Amino acid sequence: MAVVGLGQIMADLYAEGGKATDETAEEIIRRLEEKKNYIPFSERARRDYAYALLKEYRRYIADREGGDR
């Protein structure tokens, strides 16, 4: 299953100075919803999804900054 626009969303947030926080994870979800991606409705599934997105965003930041975080 593909997530439409995730790479661009992460690039945009990084360019905007977005830190890897819970708020950023929610912003990623909001932007993904705008692009008509399926986002789980249940609170637990949404929390797990946000956690996975935040983990990926941390990896994205580390790749850009050349370090392990």
C-alpha cells in the first residue's frame, strides 16, 4: 500500500524547520488526509500510525543531517 505524498510532506516540514515531535506527527497525518490517504479512525490505530510516521520522520531528519538519531 502506497502513501501518497509522504516524501514531499516530510521534505516540506523539514524545510519549514519541523522538529520530530508529536505535533509534527499530527501535522503529517493532517497533510496526508488532505491528499486523500487512508488514515485509521480508531484512536489506538491512529496513535500507532502517528508513532510509525514520527519514526520515519526522525530517520528522514537523520539522513539529511548525516547522523544517527
